Amino acid sequence: MDWEAQVLRELSNDGLRITNPRRMIVAYIARAQEAFTAEQMVHDLPTVGRATIYRTLETLTANHWLARVHRDEGEHAYISSEPHKHRLVCTDCGKSVVFDTCDIDGLLTQLGKRTGFMIEGHALEAFGLCQQCQQQRSFSASSSS
């Protein structure tokens, strides 16, 4: 089952009505290739109310279907998330790259033993600058000197 169908099913199981605006929001997120802000979504989905967008983003974040990306300029961005998903996220432009290697199972086993947690899964996100944003920063720094 794909991400979009899983999210809609979970929302329904949680007692939320699956309205057309909620479907549009979830579809928008499923199609997003980069981190997006709530205001971008408001702009891109003009028929969906601002309050509905913000409430749905909060619900999806609280249920771990969305991950918040903290951008340097202070505005939060969002990107779809799911168990055992690994991604690199650019803090400047929001570009997201999914990677499938996972070498932290031993670390998680040790962490579980040390803390008494039975770890059932994980999501890994690393934040930094993509190659293009690094080059732009280097160019900006060298041209202002």
C-alpha cells in the first residue's frame, strides 16, 4: 500500500472524516519531491482553507506521517515521513534525497539495551546543504570579499 493510501486509512481509523480537502492535502504531500511550507500549500491549493491545511499538517506531524524540517530562515517546512525512511534534507532549498543504506542497527540494539527500550523502528533524517546550495554560498562569500 502506498503512502497516500496508508495515511488516508489511518486518518479514517482515527475517526477523522476523509473529506475532499483532506484528500487534496494528502495527495499534495505524496507528490512533493522537496520539503514544502504550509504557506506554499495554501498558495498551491487555493480551494482548501488555510485552517484545514494547518490542522491537517499538525495532525500528520503528530502521527509521524510528516517530518518537520527546520529552515535557517525560521519557517518550518514539511516532508512526508514513514517508518524506516532515510533521507538527506537541504536546509536551504528543501531538496530531499532518499537513501536506502542502514548501518545503525547495531547502534539501536545497544541503545535499546542501555535505555531499556524495545526499539521497533526508526526514521533517519540528516540535515545540511545540498551541493548546489554549497556552491551558491561559496559564490556569495567569494563575491562579497
